[in-house]
Amino acid sequence: MPYAKNGAIEIYYETHGLAETHGLADGENLVFAHGAGGNATSWWQQVPAFAATHRIAVFDHRGFARTVCPAEQQSAAHFEADLVAVMDAAEMDQAVIVCQSMGGWTGVRAAVNRTDRVRAVLLANTPGAIRNETTVANMAQMAERLAAAGGLVNRAYSPEFAERNPAGAVLYRQISAFNTQARPNIRDASVYVTPEAVKATGLPFLMLSSDLDPLFPPAVLESVAADIDAPVERINGAGHSTYFEMPDAFNAVLRDFLAGL
């Protein structure tokens, strides 16, 4: 299994798509950054949808699944360096970063701190590391909402998804169950960036929201999008994990975003 190294941490990653059969110069580069309920496996409905036209990298964030990392070193302050390590190992000079929930901290911090390696960022059901009054208030309330629900996995997808696709809900929980050592720290003030810093990158951003998302509701994401001058795409009928719950709709948004770059 391939690993990319950032200091003492070895980050599990996989490559898929054009690079595997047609050479490294072909296609566009996509890197998918998962959320706190997922890992590299979570993107099983996106990898085959884009593998014919793109070079793809997926990875386990530090502390998740196959990427072993002490809890005290799981700060989001390391996320962009981990991403660059994966891109270096995959021989990707630049990539579009597709972010879900916690993965938004990876994409946003990389856009600000390693702008040269990022072509564009899709923020799906996440404000990323962008700090404004709305995101501060939302994060302060989130711990209570998660505790009341019995943990993240109980808010990671909508009840409607579990009803219409019980097998999918079981699969989500099984994938998440491999994250036994994950203790990500995305709350420290030091890991956040300002909307002004994001706008200064000059990179294209797209915000994707879902009407049933209890963690980052549409109003929260719309406030961030307004602050960074980014468009918003809204998908109705999905909860926090739109990519998993409604993959066809999610993939269509991503495909249109890529076509417009």
C-alpha cells in the first residue's frame, strides 16, 4: 500500500484514473479530502465517475483508518502539508481539491498557504477553515448538537437517507468504524483563516450545501460564500454527506464546476 510521508507521519493514499493507464501528463488532477466520518474509502461513488477523465488521489487524513498518528498531532494545522505530501507522492503539481466537511479545513488551508499547488476548491457541506461570526457561533453550538445525537455518525447522514437506502447507511457506518484512532482538532483559533485571505488567493471556490444538513446548514454556508465571493449550489433532499447520500447530484455539481474552470 502506498504512503506519503510528512515528517514522522505516513499518510495512506491511493491513485486512480488516467495516471494508471495513460501516463502522468493526461487529464486533470483531483484530490478528494474526506470528512470526520470518513476516510479514503468514502469516495467509492466518485472515483469511478471521474476516473475516465481525471487523475485522482484519495487519502486517509492523519489519525484516520490507515494513517497512524498520535492524537496530539492531529491538528488541522498539519492538513495542508499532508495534502502536499500526498500530491508529491502522486506526482501532482497542482490539483482541484474536493472537500467534504472536515476536509474543507484541508482545502482552504492549502489554498491560502500553498496557493501554487491548488487549482480550485469545492467545499461540500463545509465552511472549511474560514472564520466569520456565523461559523464561530455554529461551531460553538455543534458540540451540543452532536452530544445530543449520540455522536457524529448519527448526524453524518439524514434520516431520510437511512430510510430509503438502509444498506447505504450501514456501509457508511462500517467505513466510519475504521477510524478508531481519529481525534481531529479543527477548533483551535490558530487553524482558521479569514475570508480576506481566501479571496486574496484568487482561486475559484464553489460552495455546496444541502437542505437537510444539521451540522452546516445552508444559511451558514451561504454566509461564508458571500464573504469569499463564491457561488453556492444547493442540493435538496440530502443531509450532511451529500456525496454519499445523493452521489449523482453531487457528481453533476462537481462535473459542472470542473467544466467551468
